[in-house]
Amino acid sequence: MRLLSSLLSVSLLLAGSFAAKKTPTGRFDEFHAKSLSSSPVKLATSSYGSWTAAPRDYSAAVLLTAMDARFGCQLCQSFQPEFDILAKSWVKGDKAGKSRTLFGVLDFADGRDIFVSLGLQTAPVLLFFPPTEGPHAVASPDPIRYDFTAGPPSAEHVQAWLARQLPDRPHPPIKRPINWTAWIMGVGIFAGGISLLVTASPYLWPIVQSRNVWASISLILILVFISGHMFNHIRKVPYIAGDGKGGISYFAGSFQSQFGMETQVIAAIYGTLAFCAISLAVKVPRIADYRTQQVAVLAWGGVLFILYSFLLSIFRIKNGGYPFSLPPFM
Amino acid sequence: MAVATQGASSGINSQNTRTLLRVSILFLIAAAAVASRLFSVIRFESIIHEFDPWFNFRATKYLVANGFYKFWDWFDDRTWHPLGRVTGGTLYPGLMVTSGVIYHALRALTVPVDIRNICVLLAPAFSGLTAYAAYLLTNEMTTSSSAGLLAAAFMGITPGYISRSVAGSYDNEAIAIFLLVFTFYLWIKALKLGSMLWGALCALFYGYMVASWGGYAFITCLLPLHAFVLIGMGRFSNRLYVSYTTWYALGTIASMQIPFVGFLPVKTSEHMPALGIFGLVQLVGLLQYVRSSMSAKQFQTFVITVLVGAVGIGLAGLVGLTSLGYIAPWSGRFYSLWDTGYAKIHIPIIASVSEHQPTAWPAFFFDLNMLIWLFPAGVYLLFQDLRDEHVFVVVYALFGSYFAGVMVRLMLTLTPIVCVSAAIAASQILDTYLSAKKPNLEEVTDAGATDAKPAKKSGLRVSSKPNVGIFTFVSKALVVGGMVVYLLMFVSHCTWVTSNAYSSPSVVLASRMPDGSQHIIDDYREAYQWLRQNTKEDAKIMSWWDYGYQIGGMADRPTLVDNNTWNNTHIATVGKAMSSSEEVSYPIMRQHEVDYVLVVFGGLLGYSGDDINKFLWMVRIAEGIWPEEVKERNFFTSRGEYRVDAEATDTMKNSLMYKMSYYNYHSLFPAGQTVDRVRGARLPDQGPVLNTIEEAYTTENWIIRIYKVKDLDNVGRDLAAAASFDRGQKKKASKKKGPRVLRVD
């Protein structure tokens, strides 16, 4: 295998140098004509060699990817459409080829040998080959590698990166195709929703006007916000985490962090405490039977006390030095 | 305090006695509010805190020394060197003018007072006024006489507000929260009475608020939202028309008098809701008027024409003006409130500020304690009546809690409404259970038969039955006892939080000695004093922007960047100088005429707020401008760790910040035991080598290190060669050692 691959890479080099025999300008025109019909151009082992052969008066951005489902390459799958958009809008915006830039894709299935010869362990890899001849020539023929560490980038992001590599040349902007299905769907849903509302309004109107509904919506929203849901949303915290000893810890041990489950517990506690307070303030004095009332006061007051004590004990997990507590959770 | 308020509501009959009691309770609350904010003065001294207050203090001194008009036109050439800053036109002058007025008034009364003491004590003094404003606002919401007093007490001591108003915290929020609450009170008053006078007063205080704090946008958005919700509920009235129109017209004119605000109220999107609702109010007012003089059929056609026309023209105008660029898009800080991922991607400088982080739940509980669960209960109780002013509280509660969840700093705007609604809930409970009246069983059954009728259709389900009261003494004692326990715990919680968390000036640090005595760490002032006494009057100091205001205020030296982060590129320049190697940094520093570089290093003491911990933000901000030259990735090891020990990446080890922080640090320790106590890292025995700068001063605990930028070599060598020659190394060796290592990135 090793022998084979080295043989192959030698033959590649040879192929590249043969290809290079053609005048570089002629090569670019040929590739450019091809990419006008379909961009990015799907490459294979041999065409990759001729594209990237050393004396070149054009630049090439080649995405080495592994789209086959067997490899399970999430990043490849999510980046491919973005790269297609980039290549399409670039070629469309630069029909005359003034920027002398080509876009190609080499799938692992078509160019296993290239991957081997480049020593690539991971995909995707985006290589940019700067020109070695002409007005924008650079000293080193080696490709520049795009950094994928920050997750799947947008087409605009890569376009900006390319633009930095290609100073003084036109940089066609990204033009995303209009998503007709989404628009039609959106209009359809909107119209459907409106007609549904109109037809159902006799039934909906009492609900919209119901003060109980609005009160509960407001309370739920307030509880969600004050229990730190926005923190979860922004920081994308885990729902629960292991405690390192095989168990599960429901509460993050620091003041500045929290888990998803934790905020739900807190929201539930706040909600119950608020409900106890409401009951004591509004419901209990309206109970006309004094025995029931006595029991209700005991129940709500007891729940309030115990839950508040529990809340304080949770807070002491978060803030080690907190000195206050109530029985029974001391 | 809780006990005192209960006293007020129980059976004292005479009106005069009640008023006297109420006034004295309010005074006591104000005194408690002021007293609880004095921890820092007692523990430390009368000193200005933190960062921004130092600028405000400096500006106030300028105002007092040079008069108002010079202050208004102040161009400050000692910051943002070499750009300078049009300070008079880029600050909110309300705070400085307020303390200037107080200063001159006291002088006129021949009270000899230092401007520093006024600045230090301004925030506590205004907190007393805030408590009073909360009292007034709550009294508009409920008829219970104890609710207002409870709200004032809560407002006075709740840590959520104390955090920004301890003595010495001389920041815009010091007066702005009072203005916020008072403006809301005036708005409610204007709306209730439909009075132009109250509306104008509201506009006046709104103008004062605009002059004081950028957070005025909260009012600018909340009042229109309230008006909009009222119109949506079909509660449009002439009272709303008069109060809103008066407030908007006068308030907008007042706000435009501030140079920093200028024409923003008619340009930027965050002011658009107010303008839009102003238009809507006019439209609805017109419709109301027309309806009274038209037949129903004609009116319907009229409504449709007017509505379609107005909405169409309005939308087209908005879109057109935005696309033509007359209306600015949402400003970054505001935008990051809605699209929570926005700041992280686009504006690292906003994301880097710890106040702009989202709020985890412990912060809510820490700042509000028991109020946090009384708050939803209070909001629910307001749904019983749901008068116009109650709608305001509900809207405020919703938006306040959303904003507080997104940004820690906006906890401050949530706190007033939490106090108000928690006080309403608490007073309802206390009023119910403290009543000495015992319901009569027969009366109750009678009332149940007759009163079943008036239960309002739109009311809450819980309040549909008649209120009978509490029968047994045991119930009353239990609930009141519980409430007293919670309130006492609330008071001790507030005291504990204030004294432990919010009373550190952060300029002066306190630590405990092994024997329990307090040890004061005063490195910041030591360093600033050194700069003041040992450097030229116009020596330029480069440091990360956090320390710009302090250097300007305490050392009185020009700085490159400071906490008024108006110029991202300039900050990125400093970030680049700090995160690049010496060869790259030296030309940058020469170009900006930097004489000294100041870094904060906590490794020796274990002080975690130092520059190495902030370093990644410098890198990120610099990367935002020069993505090819500064790369965050290079500061992480191949395993993705941020390290400072021997395993650190070469880029990290060669960065100016790393070198300045750890220069000579190993000489403090025996060989092989050099430890960074913040990051818990063991450092190599060979410390970094500096060629282009030299150590000028290091404070007692090594927290501040100051370096002098060397002048060009007087025989024309590059500084690396000169430095290695001085160290006695041969030229060859230096060649191998110096530049080649440094060019790795």
C-alpha cells in the first residue's frame, strides 16, 4: 500500500508536470470554461494534479471533503452547501475570470490518493493555492490552509478569508439564492393562520380576553427569565452533568454556572413559593369555613417554609460561604 | 423595619399620628439605606471605587475648577493619545453637574466640603431619595398604606441596587435609578390624572435621566410599550392621549439638548417605538374624535382608509429611510439584548465586559433574596384589578426580567419593580393576617349569599369569592411569624451581601492575615503614585483599557485607551501590541509615543482579575481587526488548553504580555518552585527575556508592573542585538537565540 501510494504520488507529480507543460494561461481558460458550466468543479486525482501544478498564473480554492455517509463527517456535510454557494456566486459575479480564481471540490471517494499523499487525517480541508506567476505571484507555491477550528463557517466568512488572500482583485459578493419554497411556505402559513384566526375568533376571543390566561402567561415568562433561562440559552449549558464518580450532579458547584435541569428546579421552587404566597394572600381569606381555612393556612405556610429552607440549602451549594439557613434543610 | 411598618398599618386612628409615623418611618428607611452603603468608607476610607467612577471624578473636578461652559466644550488631549476625546460632547453630564451644584450650594452656605467627599457620598444620598420614589410609585398602585413603606424599605436595602450605589461608587447609575423610579412615578401620575402638568414634569425628569445615563433608553421603550398595550386592550382614553403626547414632545426636545444624544431620538431604531406610538396615539385620538361626529357606516370606511394609508406610509417611510441610511441600525449594545449570539460574533469588545454576561440564577437570588419569589406573586395580585397603572407594572416586570436575564448589569433596572411588586404581595399578606377583626360566621354566610353577584366577569378566578378574613389566632400567628422570620432573614442577607460582596473599592484590596486581622493591599495606588512622581508630566502610559480611567484619575498621565471604549481599532492596536512579539510591538509602541507600559499581574498573590486572565480578550479584539497577524488559535496548545507554564505555545511565550507578566518572576522562588498562584501553574526556571523594554517599577505584591519603553539604540543596532550585547553574549549566539525564535508565529 505504502509503495503503491508513493508510486501514485510520483505519477501524480509526473502528471502535474506534464500538465504544466501546457501554458498556464491556456490551462486557466480551460478550467474556467469548465467552472462556468458547473461550479465548484468536481475534481478527481488527475484533475487535482493538473489544477494545482506548480507554475500557475491563477489561484485555486480546493475543498477536500468526505461526503460519504460512512465517514460521518458532520462538518463536511454542513459546510458543503456553503462552499457551493460561495463558488457559484463567485463565478457568477466574475464571469470574465478577472480574479483568476477557481473553485474545486475533491471528495475522498474520488481522490483517496491525494488525501494520503497530503497526509490528511481529517476532513474537511480547504486549501488555497496562490498564483506562482503573473502580477500577483507569491514566493512559495505551497497552499494556504483554512482554519476550521471554530465550527462550520458561513460562505461570507470564507469569502472574507479568500478576499484577504486575493488583494487587488475583484471579490464577487455572496449571493444566496432566494429560497422560494420557504417564501411560499411562509406566505401560505401566514394566510392560513390568518384565516384560521378569523374563523376561530368566536372561540378564541374569550381566551384572548381572559385575564387568567394573560396572568399565567406573564407569570410563566417571568419565572422562566428569573430562573436563568437566558443564561442557558446563550451559554448552551448541559442539561445535567456527571459528578466524576459515576453519579449525576444536578447542580453546578459554582456561582457563575448552572445546568439546564437546575434552572427548571429553581423555576419550579419559585413558582411554588409564589403560589403559596398568592394562596395565603388571596385564597385563604376567602375560605368561608374556619376549619378548612385553618388547614389551608397550615398547609400553605408549611410548604412555603420548607421550600424556602430547601431553596436556601441549594443556594449554599452554589455559594459556599453563605451563612443563612432555615430548618429542616440546615 | 418590618415591625415598624406593621405598626403603621395597625389600628392607630388619628390622621396626624399616622402622617407623623409615616414620615418618621420614611426617614428611618432613608437613614438605613444610607447607612448600609457606608461599609466601604468604614472598612477602607473615603475613596472613589473601581474604574468608571475615576473618570466621573476627574470630570467633576474639571467642572468645578473651570466652570460649566468650559466643561461643555472640554477637549481632553490626555486620553486616547494621539487622538484625544471630545469629552464634553461624549459624556452624560448629569452626574457631574449634580455634584457640582451640590458643591456650590454647600459652599454658598459656607460649609467647607471637599468635592471628593461629595462624589463619594452622592450615591448613598440618592439611594434615600430612591426609597422615597419607590414609596410614591407603590402608593399609586395600591390602597394599602403599608405597601409603599415596605417597598421603600426593600428598595433601600436590596443588594441589587446597593451593588451600584455604595459610597464611592460614583457612577451614572448612582443618580439614574432614582430618576428612573421617579420618572415612572410621574408617568403613572400623569396617566391617572390625564394632566399636562404631571406629563411635563415627567418629561423634565426624563430629560434629567437622559442627561445622566445611557439606560434612559429603557424608559424610552417602556412608556410607549405601556401606551401600546393599553391601546391594544381597548383602554385608549384622553388621559393617555394628553400624558403621552406631553411626555413625548417635551421629553424628546429635552433629551436632544444633550450633545451626546443630539439627533439620536429621531434617528436610531431604539427611539423609534416612542415615535411610532406617538403617531399611533394621534391616529387613535383622531379616530375617536371622528367617530363622535359620523355615522357608523361612514366611519368604518374612514377607519379602513386611514389605517391602511397610515400603516402603509409609515412602513414605506421606515424602510426607505433605513435603506438610505438616515436611520441607523440598532446600536451594538442594544442589539445584543435581542439577538443573544450577536455580540459574541461581531463585537468582542462588548462581550468582553463582565457586566454584559448573561445572568445565572444565583445572581438573582443573591441580589434580591426573598423578593424574587414574592415578585411573581405581587404581579399576579395586580391582575385582580388590572387598572392602567397595574398594566404598567406587568409590562415592566416582563421586560425587566428578560433584560436582567440577558445582561447582569440590567439587574439594576429590574430591582425597582421587584421591590414594588414584592411589597404589594407582602403587604397584602401582612394586612390580611394582622387584622385584629375576627369574621363572624353568620355574617359570612349572609355575605356569601349576597356578594356572589359582583364578582367581575373579567376578574381573576381566585378573587371571585368574597373576602371574609382569617378566623383563628393560630393562623394569624403562624403566617405573621413566618413573614417576620423571612423579613429578618432578608435584612441580614442584605447586610451580609453588602458587607461581603459589594463594599470593596477594588482599587484597594483587603485580605485576612493568618491571625484574622485585616491586611490592606494597596498596590494600585502605589503604582499610580509612582507614575505621578517619577515620570514626565506628559509620559504616555500604555495599558489595557480597563485601567485607563484610573491612570488618568490617579496618576494624571495620558493614556492610549480607556474605559470609554469608543474606538475599537485603537483598543485593538493596544491588544495587538500586547499579544504580539517584541519585534512587532516595539514599532507600534514607538508610533504611539508610548513611554511606559503597565500590566497587572496577580500570580504572586493569587489575584485573579489580572491581565493574563483578560489576555484572550485582547487577542480576540486584536484578531477582529488583524485576523492574519493575531490568531487566537496560536495561544492554545495543540490540545486546546490555555497554559502559561513550560507547555505554553511559543506565540504565548513570546507575546509582550506574557513576557512582562513573568519577567524576573522566577527570581522570587528557589529553583524549580516558581508558581503562578492564580493559574496554579509551575513555571520554567528560565524566565522570559526582554529586549525592547525594561522594568521600571514593580509594586510590593507584584500586582502592578511598569515597564519603560527603551529609546532607539544610540549606535544604530536593533534593540535585540544591543540587549544581548549588554548581557555579554556573543553576537552569533544572540542571532541564534533572538529573532529566530521570535518569528515562529
